[in-house]
Amino acid sequence: MTIRILAFLIITLAIFGACNDPQKDSSVLVLNEEVEALLGQMTLEEKAGQMTNVSLMALAKGDFWMRRDTVELDTAKMNELLLRQHVGSVQNLGTYPFSPDEWRKNIGEVQDVAMKQSRLGIPVLYGIDAVHGANYSAGSTLFPQQLALAATWSPDLAETTGAITSYEIKASGIPWNYSPVLDVCKQPLWGRVFETFGEDTYLTTVMGDAMIKGAQGEDIAQDDKSAVCLKHFLGYGQPDNGKDRSPTYLPERMLRQYHLPPFESAIKNGALTVMINSGSVNGIPSHADYHLITEILKGELGFEGFTISDWEDIMNLVKTHQVAEDEKMAVKISVNAGLDMCMEPYDASFAEYLVELVKEGAVPMSRVDDAVRRILNVKMKLGLFEKPLNDPSLYPKYGSEEFAEESYKAALECLTLLKNKNESLPLSTKKKILVTGVGANSFNYLNGAWSRTWGGTETDFNDEEKKTVLEAIQDKIGNGNVSYVEGTSYEEDINISKAVLAARSVDQVVVVLGEKPATEKPSDIEDLTMPKAQLDLVKAIAKTGKPIVLVLLEARPRIISEIEPLVESILMAYLPGSEGGRAIADVLFGDFNPCGKLPYTYPRETGSIWAYDHTKADKRDGGFGFEAFNPQFEFGDGLSYTNFKYDNLNLPKDTFLMSEDIPISVEVTNTGKRSGKEVIQLYTADLVASIVPSVKQLRRFEKTKIEPGETKKINFTLREKDLAFVNQANKWITEPGEFEVKIDTFSLKFYLKK
Ligand code: BGC
């Protein structure tokens, strides 16, 4: 902190200390006064620089993208960007993982220039995509990707994931994480489904809140906490054509009902930064949308933090979206729409345009001040002025066994048993097994993209000591009992005939199909069906008559309807992270009783893609026998090695006043022989409403362990607002009338009265 700011802080503290008004939270006031003091000293150029976020590559020597060993920062580039252009934020790496020491060295150099050589000494805010653990730090803990985490239906596991990720990025000197993704995704073609919590608004909200609680704690300045960045505001997860960053056409009432609530809740829970959707909604690119950013986010939701653009997306208003004739106009539109920080990876042209625009009166100074105020406030809340880099000795648990065990627990709990014909699982350890398929011996297929590198495809940076599915199975039953044939690559037949031959001499086949790691544009696909070669592998092996367990390592639900009848059992593993191989083997051999539940609807046909909370009219068959909603597996599905029997769904009465609580209970008995966890899911349906209602909506859930023979009574309470929807005037409303509660196969009706 510079001497000037320190002096100001001491005086301000003294003044507010003297006030001693117990009614006022003086710490907030002091913080704001400090920001105002700093803002008051800043030139327009310094302010525009604060609003600029460049990538580390803009500060590095040589061809950054080619770097696989060391990155050296370039003094001339740092002087230009950090000192002359006053850039206030730097972000990311994805070419190879830095060790925590390398991170601290590089960020330390950046902070030294920004804090020791600049006029005001404002620290740089470093941001990263640590989306499933500190994935760009070598040796860190890699967790299941967010979709897999959603399949655990365990807010506790989401909280732990958030907390350990924070700890490990802070060990790397990074205080700001572009996570969680709160996009609700009902479009399974989209390549970033695996980065979301799935297709349901309520599940996304609960899991998102828990992850944020773990990441931010009570105070983001703590040594093991960081600031989250909610992504991608708003509607990014719903591209009409399924391609990344492509347009969405969605009535505002649906945006509000399905996509806004997770963000609203996260902001109430203290989220201080939000990244804007790269695409457009209803023809308005989100980066140009005043209504979205200023009126809804900052106005209605009362968001006091700052917004950041997505990668180059202000400039994309020119060439991609064609709503601005040049870059300067794009900057004007975006900043006036409420954008506070521009992620322009390669240079600080944004800042230069902004200075000109303010001088010309095209962007008001008050708008710039508002943005800078928000940014400085976050930097102060993070304690960056006092501690731009934390003491490395504070992180003894970095990459520890203890943290790996937490990732392992999450991997175990995400695994979702979708089929188990004749209880063919768990497998016996006494049998000879063939393991085959593109995902069988790949660490990259377990982790997916954003793993050590952006694309996640490079094998050089894999953690040697972690197990693939094949290795974990070998550990379980001995190498002598396991044969392995690759079978296929992602799309090509490598040696299917060899796999068939090998299948003939074993008792059991485990086929691990999967998706090549990819995110963003490289994750676009032309067909949701699992690649033909992979389907062919299963078809060919099925002809041998040997029982097949199908394990799926998928970023989204790839259609498998042709092969589903050919396999005995199916275990959905999503992208379960570094401990996924171990966890899969534990479930296959019965050392862990699976308890994951699908966080999305798994389609059976490419022409029939709709979410669980569709409307009755979606499946109108008009007497022609077209029962269209016939997915492969339903949202919330997931079997266990034990059986759970539901009974006594209870409502104390059949009519409730709007002001009353609605208590609901149900009994669940473990009628099998094994202890197991069950996720009790409570849905409601509005039977008559002024806007066509969904057939059902998830309202509550509880995951609980039930011992064999034990019966547990689960209690839920609903309130009027849980039955609300967004009406034509874009307002939340609960209409009186008849409703239904549904748990498992049971349902009860009740009446809601004014
Ligand atoms: C992605 C974001 C990510 C950002 C920074 C963008 O291309 O859409 O999710 O946070 O890059 O890496």
C-alpha cells in the first residue's frame, strides 16, 4: 500500500472509530471512503487501465502459446501495459501448469511493477479458470467437473470442492477464480454441459451457493479464500443450435424463471464478480445489453461487484455480432451498457478507446467512476493492497493425500448407476476381465478440458501416480486377471477385431466409452450420437455373448440407444476427475454403493431433446400414440446396490393459505442388504396456471444414508414462493389453485387459497 493511502486509512479509521455508532457497520464505510480517496487521485487514463484485463501472454516473452516449460515476463511489455497503460488485471494460463512457486514468481513480478513502480501502487487482480480444482497449478487436486459434482446432489461436497480449490489457487498466489458456472443447460448438444450443474434451476442454485460458500467463506481476504466469478450472465447455457457462443432466443420471462435464480442467489450470498455471456439473447449481444447488465443485474439484483467481459467479447460486437461498426463503438456500447472490466487478452486498446470516448463525451465519467469504484472495492475486500501475495508456508496441504481423498469422495458419489440388469454389478473379483474402449486407459478422458491445459488433451502433464480405469481394475483383481485392448480412438476403429478376440477368452467385459476432452468452440459437435466406431466396438463384443458393463466418460449425454440393450449394466461417470479411475473400480467391484443421480435428461433420440420440466403440451399425442417424452434415462435417475422403498407421502391437510407453511413428509426404507445413500427428490406441479406450467419442478432434495432395514422419515417445508412462476409481465407470482407434490412414484394434491 502506498504511503498516501495508508495515511488516509489511518485518518479515516480514526474518524469512524471516534463516531462509535453501534448502528453503523463502520468497516464498510471505511472501505468505501478508502476507495473514494483513491479514485479521487486517479487520472482518466489510470481509471481506463483499471478496467482492463489482459492475459499473461501479453506480458510474456516470445511465443507464449508454444511455451511448455517456462514463461519469462518481458520488462518492456510490463512497462508498457502495467505502467504506461495502467492495466489493472491479468489472467490465466492454459498452455502448461505452473508450479505454485512459478505462479508466485510471475504474479510477484507483475505486482512489483504495478505496486512499486506505478504512481498509485494499485495491485493487479489476477484471475484464473480453476473450474474443477486449481487445474492450472501443477500437482494440485483435480476434482470431478461441475456436472459430475451436480450428480452427487451433495451441497457438502460442492462446498469442500470450492474450499480446496480456493486454498490451492491462493497457494499459487491467485485470488480470483472464474468459477462457478451457473448457466442452466437444457441443450445437451452444447459442448460445455460438463461445466454446468445440469438442466435444473434449483439444483444449480443449491450447488452453486454451496460451492461459493466454500470458496469465499466469511471473508475473501482470508489466506485460504478467494473471490468467485459467476459465469456467464445470462442464457449462455441455452444456445439454440447447440454450438458454443451462438444465439439464444428465449422470452424474458423464461430467462428470469429458469436462468436468473442461481445468479440472484449467489449475489445475495456475496458473489462480487460476474462474467458476461459471450452470445446474444433475443438478438441483443449480452455485452451490449443495458437492460441485462445495468437494469437487471445491478439494479434489480442489487449487484455491487463488477462485471467482466468474456474473452475478446467487447471487440466481438464488431465482427461476430455486427452491432458495432468499429472497436471504439463497441467499447462505447459495452461500457454504457454497464460493463466494468474488459477481458481483452492481447493489448490495452480498450483503455485507449475508452479515454477518447470519455473525452468526447460519448461515455460519461460517472460510468467510468462507477466501474473503477466497483473494481477497487473488490481489490480492497480481497486485501490485495496489504497482501498482494500470500506466504507460501501457509499451504502445507497443497496437493495432499487429504485433499485427494476429498476429490475421491466426490468422484464416488457422482457415479450414477443407470442400468443393472439381473444385478450383474457388482462384479466378482474372481473373474477374468477384458477392459476396452477409448476411455479405459486415459487419464485425460477422466478429467476433460481445463485440466493442466485449456484443452486437456496433452498427456505430458498428467499426474503419474493417479489411476486410469484400467489401472484401478488391475489393482483390484491383479494384472493377470485383466486384459486390455484399446478398441477404438474417439472416432476410429483401431483394433475392434482384436478386442473381440480378447473378449472370447474372458468372463466379463468392461467397455469404457467417452468423449475427447474439449471446451468452448472445439467442443462443438455435429451429432449427439456417440461416435460410430465406439458403438461398433460394443456391438461387436456383444456378439461374443460375454456380459458387458458400459462405463461412460462423457461431457454431455451422447446418444447410446443402439447399444443400451446390448449391455448388462451402465455406469455414468461424467468427467469424474483424477480420482475417477479408483472410484469407478470401487463401484464396479462393490466396495462402494453407487448413489449419484442424473442432473439432466438423457435423450434416447437426436430428434427428441427436452428437459424433465417440459410442459404437458410438449408431449401431447392427440390420440395417435406418440408418447414423445421417452428419454433413455430421466433427470434424477440413479440406481443403488440396495433397494429403497418409499411410503406414506404425507401432507397434513389438503388446503393451505398462501401465508402458511406447507409441510410434506415421506418415509423411505432400505429394503435391501447394503447400507446406501438415497437422494429424496420433491417435485411440485401447478395443475392450472395462467402460463402453461411444467409437468413438474424440483423444489427440494435431501441426500441421506439409510441402513438395511432402517426407515427414515424425511420432512420438507414448502412456502408460497416455492410455487411461483414468472408471468407475462415478467413478475414472479403464485396463483391460488390446485397443485401436486410428487416424490418417487407417489403424488398428492393440495389446494392453495388466498
Ligand atoms: C470462456 C470463459 C473463461 C474465459 C477466460 C472464455 O473464452 O468462455 O468461461 O472464463 O475464456 O479463460
